[in-house]
Amino acid sequence: MKLCKEAMGNATACGKNCCCLECDRRESCSEVCGELSEKCEFAFESDTSLVEMQKNAAVIISGIAALAVQKKQIEEQEKTMRDKLRETMESYGVKSFETPEVKFLYIPATTRTTIDAARLKKAMPDVVEKYSKITNVSASVKITVK
């Protein structure tokens, strides 16, 4: 199947990102492409789309990969330092303090009550249905550092 770079880059009325030449709705579409030929510069085979995307976004991909690795390392360092600071604050009985840049507040261990949604849904599906709400979630990219 051929995809279209132009359709992928812009929101189309039909919501499709395929090439208009191969689209089953092209006869009735109000936004049908004027370039209905095999030589269209925007058309590409979907099985090559990953390779093409990686080639076109190589700088972005390598940059965000480097940032993600750094972020993971910094978060690990921060966790270690937070644990040491928490232990030190506990041993000295300090509840809070400030530096010119940051305020630190010791929060003691506690318990939290949560609802087991899976069990509730199984036991009382009508209640879950009644109190469920639908929320729009924006598209995003999940990045996992190995």
C-alpha cells in the first residue's frame, strides 16, 4: 500500500494517510490529490516507511535517544541522592529547609487507600459504567532506555 507524505503531514478531511491513487474513496473525496500518478513525489510504499522515517529524522532520533539516556542516568543519581538526604533528615530530625534555589520537605511514610479497578469492574460493572468518564489523550511517543 502506498502512503502519502503530504497527507501524513496535514490533517485530511477523510482522516486517511494513504495515496489518493490507491484510496477507495477517491471518487467521492473533496480533498483528492491533483497528482494521481505513479510518479508522485509524496507517495511511498508503506513497507519502506520505517526506513524512510528513520533516515529523515535521524538527527532528531539520535538527539532524543542521547537525552533519554542522560535523563535516565540523572534520575538514577537523583534517587540515590534523595534516599541519602531522606536518611540524613530523619537522623537529624529535620522536617524542612531551604536553599536559595530549592525548598526541601521531609514527608514521612504513610499508607494510601486505592480502588482496585479490575476487581470493581468484575464485581460491579454497572457502577464502573455509571462513574466512568472518557478523557481525550494526546498522541505521544514512548521512549524506553534499555
